[in-house]
Amino acid sequence: MPARRNHVVFFLTVLSFVSSAQGATVAPCAKDEHWVRAHNRRAYLRGDGTFVSAANVSAHCQKNPPSYALWAPKLQSGMPPGWLLQVEKLSAWTDEEKERVLEALSFLPEKLLVESVQGLYRLRKSSSFESNPGAGFANSIVLYDSAFNSKQDLSRILAHEFAHKLYHRLTPEDARSYNAAAEWGVFRTKGGQTIFVPMRESYVEDDGREGPNEDFSNNIEYYLFASNTLKKGTPKVSEWILQKYGEAFKLKKESKK
């Protein structure tokens, strides 16, 4: 019997060692923490502009960033519901990417994080625009592989995609007010179709000329990440965003992890 007990103890010890090596939870984390498995972290740029170097991250308990309980379950696998670009290929979330998304969201103002977004998904590459790091449809946001390279600011990418959702939440009155500040000519055809004509000269990004939706998302992005560029080129829009969303609508200086 003693020999058998020794074998059992040895087996459990080996099992514990293997579990630890694979990154399984050895001890429960605190209530405001979550378990992060060991992984290789690529170099990246944080939402506050800090450059984070590549490293081998050991398994550990990580303090939950703000809104962790809301957004962690929304990191979804598979194809977004109703996604029109079915030719696009799936890409599985890595532990590194999940941590980076949750951190990136923690830098963004609460009013931008539209809670009606039901899922954030991972696909390999945009079939519409090769260099596109992100896209959205209905209540879903997609992040492509390029969103996670070291030259991209993930917080900025997410800000742009959430801004599209924010635009769709504008009331008709707010939409008219924005169009006036952004100098969009609004015309209706005899068939009832609405046509938007760009009337101003300066745009922070050329694709903003496509329509108020893209223009609005670009302007929200620049308001948060390059405010001087927006103020210089389109001061009325900068003022409109300030009046609409208030002084607190700005990047958080640091994510509270």
C-alpha cells in the first residue's frame, strides 16, 4: 500500500507540473482578477502611446481592466452574424490578442463604447481593402490580423470602429446638427433617395468624402488621437464633438489594470 500511495503522489505531482506548464490555473485569482496563460507577447503600442517590447509572459493572475465583465464575454469566435463577406477566413483569438483588446478598450471614453455591440470577432484579412485593420457590420466589430502588428495602435482602431456604431445612434436632430457643422450638403432625389455632397475642403482622411458616416468616424478618431489636426482643419467639427459628448470624452491617461 505505501508503494501505491507513492505512485499516486508522484502522478499528481507530474500532473500539477504539466498543468502549470500549459498555463492552467493553479490557484484561484482574486475577485477582480482573471487568469492569463503563458504566451509570447509581440511588441506593440499601447493606447497611451507607450511602446511595449516583445516578451515571454508567464502565467499569472491579471487585474481586470475597466469593463472587463462586459467585454471579455464579447470576444467571440467564428463568423459574425450576417457577415456579408463570407469569403474572408477565420482567425482564432490568441491569449495575447485578448489581453491587448481588453487593455485597448480601457483607454477609450465610456460614451464611445456602445454596449449594443454584441461581439468582437477575429478574421484574417479584409477582402475589400487589403490593409484594413478592422471593420464592422450591424452589432459586430471585426479585427483583422494587421490590427495586431507593432505599427498599429489598437485603441485607435477600436475607436474608429466604435465611432461607426456611435454614428448610427445619432438622433435625426443630432445628425442634422453634425451635417451642418461638417458642411455636408443633404439633397433628396425625386425618388426619395438622400444624397450627401461634401462641401468643405479639409478632411482628416480622404475617405471621409465618401459620406457623413465615414467622416464622423474619422473625426471621432482624430478628436481622441490627433486633436490638433482636427482643430486646425475642421474646427467646427471639433467643437461639435466637444459640445455633444462633453469634456470627459477623451482618452484615459492610463488603463487601470
